[in-house]
Amino acid sequence: MFLKAIAVAGGLAGAVGLSQYPAFSQQYTQRLSGAVEELRAVVAGFDADAAALGLTRDAALRDMEEGTSRMARARAQSMRQVLARHDRLSADLAGLRAGGPVQVWRLTDADLARQTWAAFRPALPMTA
């Protein structure tokens, strides 16, 4: 009897937790969309600066990496990370929009997931 009560309580707790996933996913998607838009602006600014100098994105990054300035080399490395994150998050956002909130594998950004969880508001209030 005791084990049955524990199993029922565990099942109910699991059901309540899983019922909140669509709301969490929706809030994560909103944050993801904002992050993609912000990164898009950074990428567009970098591309515009490169174009103003007659360079492609890759040529501008190589120019920075091959320069004598440590700051330029460091900035090239961080810009490559920004570009990679933009690509990854853009793909995740497109996948979430196309496939809906059940695509758990699209919630790949740990930072965004942490921020979403910290600000998460359940769709159905589950607190006293």
C-alpha cells in the first residue's frame, strides 16, 4: 500500500512537471528569438564594417587574425564564436518554429535555458 501511494504521488508530480514543459518551451523560444535578433545585429554590423573595407566576412576575420595587434586577434576569435552561436541558435529557432515545442533537442543553449528557468512562470499555477 505504501509503495502504491509513493508511485501515485510520483506519477502525479511527474505529470504536473511535464504539463509545464510547453510553457517553458514557449518562454525559451521567446528568449531564443531575442538572442538571435541581437546576434543578427552584431553579425550585420561586422559584415557592414568588413564590406566598407572591401572585405568579405572571412577575409576580415583572417585580416584580424593575421595582424600584429593582440586585440585584433582576440576579437577575431570572439567574433568567430559569435558567428557560430548565431548560426546554432538560428537553426534551433527555425527548428522550434517548424516543429513545435516538443523538440527538446532544440533547447541547446544552457545559458538561455538557465535564464528561462530562473524567470519561468508556470502556465498553471502549481504553488500554494
